[in-house]
Amino acid sequence: MNKSPPSESVRRILKPLLARMGVHFEYEVRQEGYYPRGGGEVELTIQPIAEYITPITLLKRSTIKQVYL
């Protein structure tokens, strides 16, 4: 069974992390989908990257800046 991350996780976690690596994209949630039925639809526009994706090192945890409810 495939489970994709919620769109908020993509916006707050994945997108900023990939941007640090040189991968930039925009996305629009066309239709929300809910587990287990699914049915969500997202439009994704990815900008071309440079010659390669820039590696990053994640060794330290950062401090919590804000908690979203």
C-alpha cells in the first residue's frame, strides 16, 4: 500500500530541504485525498536543476522554532 506525505509536510519540510540541495518546485493541491480512499491530486512544476544536485549534511538537530497545531 502506497502512502504519500500530507501536503503540509511537503510544504514545510520537503520543499525547504530540497531547495537547500538546489531542487526548486512549485505545487498546487488540486483535490485533497484522505486515507485510505485516496483520490488526491497535485500539480507539480519542477524547475530544471544545475548540473547536479548539491549534497547537504544533516548532523545536528535544529532547535524548535514554532509548533503548528
